[in-house]
Amino acid sequence: MKLSLALQLLERAQHAWPADAEPGSPAWLQSVVDGLCALSSRDPLTDLPNRRQLELTLDREIDRVARSGEPALVLMADIDHFKRINDTHGHAAGDRVIQAVGRVLQDTVRPMDTVARVGGEEFAIVLPNCAPAFGQAVAERIRRRVEREGVAVEAGSAGPAQVLRVTISVGGAFAPQWVRSSARLWLDRADHQLYRAKSSGRNCACLETPPVLVVSSEEKGLLFASPALADADNENVDSP
Amino acid sequence: MNAPAADPPTTGSPGPIGHRARVMAVTSGKGGVGKTFVAANLAAALARRGERVLVLDADLGLANLDVVLNLQPKVTLHDVFTGRATLKEATLKAPGGFSVLLAGSGLVEYSRLTPDLRERLLEVIHQVTPHYDRVLLDTGAGISDVVLYAVSLADDVLVIATPEPTSLTDAYATVKVLAAQQQREIFRLAVNQVSRKGEGRAVQQQLQTVVDRFVRTGEGAAVKLDLLGELPTDTAVREAVQRRKLLLEVQPGSPAALAMIALAERLPKVVLR
């Protein structure tokens, strides 16, 4: 058991131990487990849920949607030109920007929503019970809020202290209403929309529009164009 | 015949831990193409080769599996949904050696996909699958939310079509919607009421041609229609339907019955998972 490592990790995370819990007692052990769970589900830089925690949330949400039929939206948000920020202002400034954007996202959504850091400069937001009609408005509100908010970065070797303006691109998809789905599929679809937002100039929000499913007259025409099926009809006509 | 089965499965005990039946939805888009007839007789054919089969009447509003099988159930899924009976009590033995869960008369109550209905259907599937090798979901006609949801509970989809243009169009629309919404890449196809040998293949090829051109899954994957078989127009079918008997029971040697058995043989055997 790597208990000493666990204790070091908890120490570093300023773990709050229960009062008068003797080391080795059940209450103390429970606190170790709780502390490690918290550590493994959060991102250390932003203190937001990490990818692992996000996937659990998505799985739960997919099951809930299948059972209740309530809509749920997942948004992927990615900081625009992040590499440029890192290159110009240094990695410490980059970290500050990630933390600040994380905070803004968290402040902009409802308490029931989950904002997670997926990795790098990418975030995901799970919005349970979000009506399709409001999806675009929600995504836009989040995007504008980040755009308005500046990020103060300290003076580094690169230059004096200053306020950076950052923007995000947002992609979103609603959870499928049917039973067959997975967290991966859902995220992939939101990611695809994020890609669309990035390639249409960044600092914008793209949401997946449900496909319009119609059978066109061209499709119908082709369905009945088979010589084999036509032959069958002729046979019916020719042979009594 | 109408008494509740002693136990839900024919053998009475659940399979190995973790075993779950393969669930296949039987659907068609258009009504009146023989969906329920195929579901019932296919179940009988599968039971003949030793599978533990349950047919679940998922056409909750306008159920007629009871009509096809000439059963007058006292306890139905409706009673299970309303808490008046257990699933075990509602599971009946059908003449062909398989089990059935009949919908009963919910009528309007189940015409809309409410959260309640979602939850109940999902629960029923979870509860029955450990006890069988295969569960057939006889869905309603059309592509309503209730039908699409019922299909989403299934591992496989069997589309029933006839060579008629309206049936072809509706089968095609069903495939298109299910591929886009449920990421389905494979559909089994059974062509009913063919008037000559090979017509089922022609129907499959025609549908496949149009599917190749216009249909993709939500993720952009190609969609394949696997022809399970064709069922000839046969006076024996009409007689069996009129007498409300299984074709496989009353005319097991008829061309349509033999075709049904061949069709069942093309379904991969359920391997214990």
C-alpha cells in the first residue's frame, strides 16, 4: 500500500482531516479515501472536475436523458490562439488564463451544470435539462462573457503587467434521446461542432442542428427504379 | 394455455451470471406487412432450435400479438406498468414453445413517450433479459417516438417489408431515421409476401442502392441491409392468420413455414456472454 505517497499527496492538497481522527482509525481511513477521490476527480490547476469526473457525469446524464426524455446539452469550449498567449507571455500567464476562463465559465452557468477541464486549454460544460431552443443563447452568453472579461497577468520577463483579452470558441450537441449512446459519442459530436467554430473564424459558438430527415422524391424514384422489381411486376401482368 | 407461466423463462432459471438475451426489435414503418405474424412465427422457429425466446408486445397502444396467438390474457404488461401484477405473472407461454408479454389495453395512455413510459420499458427489458436467449420486440407501425424508443432498447433491428412501393418507402424511411439517430450500421431485412423466388434479394438490392447513396449513421458510417430471407405469398399463411394459429403449428410443411425456419437459421445463434 502506497500510504505514505497518499499522505504526501493529501498534505500537498491541504487536505482537511476530521477533528480528533486517530491515524489508522476508520474515520481517518475514510478521510484518506475521500481525499484521494477528490484528488483523482479534480484538475489541480483550476480545481474544476477533470476528464475522469466529466465522463462519469456524462454517463449519468445519458442514462437520465434516456429515462426521462429531458434534453441535455454538452458544450466544448476552447481558448482561441492559446499557443500565442503561452509564447508571448510565458507559461505562467497561460496558466493564469486557463484558471480565469475556468472561473468565468463556472460563474456563467447554473449551479446544477458541470464545468470540467478536459485538458490543455479545453473545457466541457454539461447542462442538464437545457431546452434546445435555449442552446445557442446559452453558448453565446458564455462566449461573450469570456470575451468581455480580461485576464490580468503579472509582469514577467516578457514585459510589464497587463490585462489580456481572450476569446473562446464553443461547440455543442444535445444528448440523444434514445437508449443507444455513449459519453464518447456525445462528446465527439460536440467536439465536431467546436471544430466547426474554430474553422469559421473562432470566437463563435456552433451547435449541432438535428438532421432534417425526409425521404426526397429523388430517393423515392430510385427505390422503384429496379429492373428486377420491374420484371416482377411484368411477370405478374403477363402470367395469369 | 392462458394461465400465467410458472416461471418467466421456459427453463425457469436465469442463465449464467451476466448473461443477457440478445434483443431484436421487429419493425417496418408501414403497418399491415406482417410484423406481428413474423415476430410470432420467428419466435416459434427459434424456440424449435432450442432458444429460450420471449416476444414482447411493444406496440403498447394498438397491440395485437394476442390476436395473432389467440390468447385472452387476464394479466398484461399494462397491469405490470400500473403495479397490479408482477412481470412473472404477466409472462405467458405461447403455443409455439416461447414466452410472451402482451401489452393489454393501454390504448391512448401509451401513445405518447412520457418519462414514465421510458422508465418502465427500460426496466422491463432489464428484468427479462437475464432469463432468455433472445427477446423479440414487436413494435408498432410508423416511426413515432414510442416506436423509435422501443427500437433503441434493442441490439438488432429486423425490418419487415413487402415488395409494395409504400412498404419499401416506409422501410427505407425507418432505416434512414434509425441510422441517423441511433448510429445503427446493420439492419436485418425480411421480405414478406414475395410472389416469386429472388424477389426478396431484388428488394434488398434496391433498398441497399438507395441507402448507399443517401443514408449514413450520425457518425457518417455506411449502413448495410442484411437479407435474412424472403417469405412467399402462401395460402397457408392466410389460413393460419384466419384461424389465429401459428403457421409453424398448423402448416409446418408449407412454403412460408419452411421459409420462416430458414430465416431463423440465418440469425446467428445466441452465444452466452
